[in-house]
Amino acid sequence: MYQSVPQRHHALLPRPDHDEQARQLFARDFRRYILLDVPQHTRRVYEHTVKPVLLEQAPEAASDPVTVREAMWQQGFLRAAQGLQRVSQELLWNAVVPYVECRADEVNARVRALGDGPGRGSLTLDPDFDVPAYLQDVDIHCMPGNYHAEYGPNDAAQGAVYDRGSFLYALGGVGDCNDGIGRTLIEALRQRYPDLAPRRILDLGCTMGHNTLPLCEAFPEAEIHAVDAAAPMLRYAHARARDLGCDVHWRQADVRATGYPDGHFDLVISVILFHEVHPDEIGAVFRECHRLLAPGGITAHIDIPDYFKSPDPLFVTLVDADTFHNNEPFWGEMHRRDLEGLLASAGFPDRETFRSIAPMGGFPWSFFGARRAAEVAEAAA
Amino acid sequence: MSATLRLKQTARGERPQFSEHPEVDRVMAMTMALASEVAVLRERLDTMETLASRKGVVLTEEIEAFTPEPEHEARRQQWRHDFLERVLYILRAEADQAAERNGV
């Protein structure tokens, strides 16, 4: 059975009481059951009930995920399984939001105590910032309030909601500091570019900074910057980084136009950002990466696995559940776009773009990016 | 503990309909919310029993402060898994019958 690690305590994360903890771990393990056990039943129903009919009626359609999804939906089992998956996501937030809510004043007091005044790193918020329209249509992954809800002046409560909720969502499988995906990106980067020694790094869409902080350990000589659209996340990130002894400059900015000077960075990364960017805006983010990089600089991104080209249509149907039922409208669409083509259109040389896999245990995160040409004359290439 | 801020409890975005009958979706959600509460209750009893067996006396403060040992937590995780198998038996049963109809 998959073993989860408990989340490491830090000054900002409230300690749940006995029943809150039990409720949260039930939500986590319900989710695990939905993801690891129920699909076995779904597959048996498919193999024994739906697939034989599809094969008889239209053999070629049996390999099409859309047809398989519609047939399974019609049959009814998938409605129950994916209805339960939706409920598991709702129960997760139900177990987290009230636990933060009744301690929000406490969380905010600690955020201010750690974040205000002199100390490591910096926080730059933009009171006139407009959250991109594509982030405002739905609350992503059904997190009430999304990333950017502010419930009072200088509020950071959503940071704690996301801190605890994202850890439970990942089934405790991303390390006790919630930073396993960031660490996986760094490992993949080092394998691809063994001589990597960036002096200035930017993390795009950093949320509460859980995947930004491993950069501090991996590149202790570098200056680390991180941007996000959500002020509560950044306040929480800044205080959390200080509590954990990390030096990061946080800034509220749109990932399509961050406001830093041209060629300011040697490395621009993101961690599970792109499946939450409107697919039509992916190119704009790549263009910003290109603009921000010095000649020879690298951009690298880690995101949800590219399961969508699997030859197994039922598998594609199951991994696409978040697109349809978990307020992740861009989840499946991201991988249907030509990411390497978009990187090339953004100005990166064709031969320097890549799209591969960054494994975390057996989990195949997708890993893509490019190196900017060493000479300024690249535009002619 | 103070609670001057009211956080949003429901996510923005239309909830998908799973059953042809909306009331079935409601029953499903209520059933699982109830299951969650049963799990919470069971876990609290487990904590009480564990503490009682250790000391013979149970104090509320001790219950609130209780953190299971890693092996104990692993047993709880297993229990939650088995509990879900019981509550969601209908899924297993449906798959069993589908297989049986095909002579598997």
C-alpha cells in the first residue's frame, strides 16, 4: 500500500485538533481509494460490459477516448465513480477550510510577524494588480476562494488553505515539505544541463512557494525571485520562507508580463503552472520566458504527466476527470497543444527545445523547455 | 481561537451532474460526508481506547494532544482503506456481477 509521509510542521501551518486531523486524513485516504482502487472496478465494468458492445458496433470507436467516455457514462458506472471523485475533492476542502477559518487571525498574525520588517528576501505587492480573467471563471481544483481570495486587509488565509489542501491532494506523496515536484524539476534540469550554475532564477506561478524553496538549497549562490498573481499566496510564501530560513524575492505579477528587465535571468522555471494557464496564453508565457532570459539562459517547466496520448482509451478517460469535474478546464488541453512548436515560435531555437519526462518515483511528470541561443543574433536563425 | 474572518466554503464554478437524477447526486454527497464523520468518530474512539489501555484514565487534553506512532498511523490508514471498501461495496459488487455475466 502506498505510504504517505506526514506534513512537517512550520510556524504558519496551524496544528489541527484531533477530529480535524482525522477528517483531513479521511479525505486524503478517500481520494487515494478513488484514484487507486475504484479504477480497477471501472476497468472490469468496461471490459465486461461496455467494450464488447463497442467492439461489435464500431471496432474503431473502441479506441477513441471520447466514445469510450460517452459509452461508460451512458452505462452509468462512470457516473458513480466520477461523482464520488468529485465528492472526495469537496470533502478535502471541507476538511481544510474550517480548520483554517477558525485560526485565520492566528495565521495572519504570524504571517505579519514574520513577513513585516527587515529580514531575508522581500515582498512586492501591486495594489492595482488585475488577476488574469482566465483565473476568475472558476475556483481551480474546487478550492473555495481560488488562489486569490482576500478576506480582510493583508489577509493570507488562502495560503494556509492551499498549503494543507495541496499536501493532502498529493496524498502526502511529495515529501514532508510539500516540495517534491520542485525537487524533481531540479534533478531533471541537472541531468539535462550538468553544468547549470544560474546566478539569477525566476519561478513563475509560485503560489505559496513550496516548490520555490528547493531552489535555494540547490543553487545557494543564486538570487531567487518568484512571481504569482495571488497576493495571499505571496504573503504566506514570504513569511514561510523566512520561517524556513530561505532568501527569496516575491512579487505579484502576471506570468505573461512580469515587469523584470530584458535578459535579467539565467534560469526561468515553473512548477505545475501551465495546466492552469489558458491554453491560448501558453505562447505568451513562453515569449515572456524568452524575453527574461540572458543569451544561453534556460527555461524549464514541470507539469502534470502527458497521459493523454495513451493508446488505452479508458485510461485517458480516467485521467481527464479533473478537466470535466474538478474545475481544471485546461488540464487535458495543455498536452494537446504543440509545446515545442510554441517554444520555437516564442524565439527559442528549434534544436534547443525539449519535451520529455521528469520521473518522481514511478510518477512521470512532464518536463519541457528550451535554451535561449547564446548569441544575440539568434533572431536571424 | 478567534474567527473574525469568514472564508468561502463553496467553490465557484457549476457543479457537474453525474446521475440523471440530481437527488441521487445529493444522496451520494451526503452519504460520503456522513462516512467522513463516522471515520472521525471511530478514530476518536480508537484514540480513547488506546489511551485507556495505557493508563486506565482518559483525559480530554490527552486526546487532543494525541499523535499516533508511525506504525499505529499505518494501521489507521489501512482501516480507512478497508472502511471505504465496505461503504463502497456497491462498486465492487457491480464489477463482480459484470465479470460473472461474462463467465469470469
